[in-house]
Amino acid sequence: MDLTTTPQQEALRAEVRAWLRTHLPWEYGVGLPPRFEDLAEEVAFGRRWQAELAAAGWVGVTWPEAYGGRGLGPAEHFVVQEELARARAPELVGRIGVNLAGPTLLANATDEQKARWLPDILGARTLWCQLFSEPDAGSDLAAVRTTARRVEGGFELQGRKVWTSYAQFADWAVCLARSDPDAPKHRGLSYFVVDMRAPGVTVHPLVQLTGEAEFNEVELDGVVVPDDQLVGAAGEGWRVANSTLSHERGVNPRQLVIHLQHLQELLTTAAACGAFDDTRLRRRLAQAYVEVRLFQLLNWRSLSKLQRGLEPGPEGSVLKLYWSEMSKRLHALALDVLGPAAPLWRDAADNPGDGSWQRAWLYYQAASIFAGTNEIQRNVVSERVLGLPRQAAGSAS
Ligand SMILES: Cc1cc2nc3c(=O)[nH]c(=O)nc-3n(C[C@H](O)[C@H](O)[C@H](O)COP(=O)(O)OP(=O)(O)OC[C@H]3O[C@@H](n4cnc5c(N)ncnc54)[C@H](O)[C@@H]3O)c2cc1C
């Protein structure tokens, strides 16, 4: 693998860094994004920030120029993401549109559909959510039961989706539903774009461990979706959905920089708390350092493959599995470093980080669930990377 960056990539890095130095709403390298008590306020702030970033061309750098991107490659995307994360820029509020829905539409939608939806995504003029998972269809996504019944001029959706991140703020959703109940499981699905304000859509926020309600249950009760909001042909939903899912895996520059920063902060906190005097903690801190470095190398390996025009394929599961487990270990270590302060929350006295370590520990419990659980990633790695025998259907072990 070739890890050297080109002069053009370094020029891009310098350009985005210079832009961030003058446009970040807090002091570059010192300040942090404001902390919001209310998710709606955070989303409103995120929309303004994303609009500003997009106007300067720093959102969707791999998107075609016709839709607001720069038409650049994965290495340039990696460079920009690294710089955004290094500047502590908040995660894009419109990331589902930018990273999942948009690329799926680019690959599968008609020209009319692209012209209708894509121009509003990068600047967060519209927000998107992903209506895939259901109470009985998560890992086994092809088991979705939401039905899409043919009606005049379109389809009528009936069902219940769950875990839908940011549904309460979304304008549009990509949605997988069963349009042919008689077809084999994977062939009876269709892929729709749903107007989240259409009659029959009801969103119920779900409060998660951190106390925030980022995701939701979404009821679809007789929601009429016109024909021109079907993406791909009826019955092709599984193929289209897989192109969405493939964008959830691969390189992860953002988590890489976040974990490099978390590690640095943890080492500083550990020094202040006297954790280096404890042999066992000292060993675990050294191990955390090694693990974050390995995550960096795994990212670079995938990036090097992408640059040669190859897909990370099932090896993307190795990266997802590795970083999520690494993250959970790192945050568990952080709580051990805090020692007696570990059970404290925001605004408590003598609580290094003012609750940020505790929140991160809670938040990253989800890392082994979203974008495919770690059990599923292990199945992929064992069967498709290591070539071990496939688990027999119905086998309990
Ligand atoms: C923070 C977060 C945000 C999310 N956002 C969205 C979103 O916006 N839109 C959306 O559609 N979904 C979203 N999800 C849902 C996510 O994709 C699912 O949680 C995930 O696919 C797992 O499905 P499940 O929760 O139904 O678990 P299940 O599939 O019911 O699995 C339960 C347990 O059984 C294990 N298991 C299942 N099958 C196997 C197998 N074959 N072999 C071994 N073990 C197995 C799983 O690993 C898991 O431990 C989000 C999830 C999280 C945590």
C-alpha cells in the first residue's frame, strides 16, 4: 500500500485547514462546539454550520460538481474528514443524506429524481432519515414487513419502523418496504423516498441511554407514495438498499481522528488523576495507544484499496468490528481512570471532563450495534474473509 499523499492532497489539506481557522465558530484547536441541552437547537445549529461548510465546498467532496460536490476521490474525502474532525467540527447533521441517501440516489435514481432531491442535500436545506429497521427486521433486514400496496398512481405504505435516527427533523426518508408479499423474501422489496410530512407518518422519539432522543419509532399508516418516488424498479429494493448499506462501511476517518483526540485527552486526564502510578492502568493506557494506532493502519489499508479503485468489500467488516470494540475498551478505561468520579454526570464537582467521558462511554455502547452488529460482522469476517464454513440455517450455535 502507498501511504504518501500527493502535493495536491496536501494543498487541499492546507486549504480546508485555513478555511476552518477563520470560519469555525470557536477558536481553532482550543475551543469546542457549544453544548446544547435541546436536540432541536443542536440540529438548527448543525444546519447553519453545514450550509456554511457546503457553500465553501467542504461537504460531499466526492459528489459530482453538478450536485454541489468537487468530484474528488476517496483520498481527498479522507483528508477533508480528517481536518474537520481535527478542528472538532461537529458531525454533519445531514450525514444520512450526504453519506447514505445521496450516494444511493446518485447510483440508482432517474435524472428527474436526482434533479429533484440532490441539490438540497449538501447544504442541509433538506434532512434525510433511513427507514430500514423494524422491530423484527434489523440484522435480517430482508425480513421487513412494512407493506407497499399498489394503488392508483403509486403505493400505499403500512407498517412500523424503529431506530430511525433524526426522523423527527427529517424532510425525506429512504424506505424499504415489501411490495410483493408472494415473491421470495429478497425479491419482494422496493425502495422508496417518503415525504416525512405526508399524511399517515407519525414519529415517536425514543430516549436513549445518554438521555437524548436521537432516534425514533416511525408509524406509516396508509402513507401514499407516488410512483415518481420509487427508486429503481418495483422488486429491486434489496439491490438498491445494499448500495445504501455499502456506504455505511469502509474507511472511517472521522472516528479515527475522534479516537486519536480521545486518546490524547485520556492520557492528559490520566496524568492529572495520577493514573500512571497504577501499574495496571498504565499498561492499559499503553495498550489503548497501540490499539488506536492499529485502527489508523487499518483505515490506511482500506483507503489504499479504495484509491486503487477496489472496494473494501467484506474487509470493511474488520474495520467496523475493530473500531467499535476498541472504542468500548477505550471508554471503559476512561471511566477507570476517573475512578471515584466515574458515576458522576454534568455539573458535578470534581468530575474531570464534566460528564463528557461518561456520556461517551454510554454513547459508544451503540457502536457495536449500528451499521451491522458485531455478531453479524464476525459472521462476515469468518465466512467471507477467512473462508470458514457458513453457519447452517436454523443452527443455534
Ligand atoms: C445508534 C443507532 C442508530 C441507528 N439508526 C438507524 C437508522 O437511522 N435507520 C435504521 O433503519 N436503523 C438504524 N439503526 C438500527 C440498526 O441498524 C440495528 O439496530 C441493527 O441492524 C441490529 O438490528 P436489531 O437491533 O433489530 O437487532 P437484531 O437483529 O434483533 O439482533 C439481536 C441480537 O442478535 C444477534 N444476531 C442476529 N442475527 C444473528 C446471526 N445471524 N448470527 C449471530 N448473531 C445474530 C445480533 O448481533 C444482536 O446481538 C440504528 C441503531 C443504532 C444503535
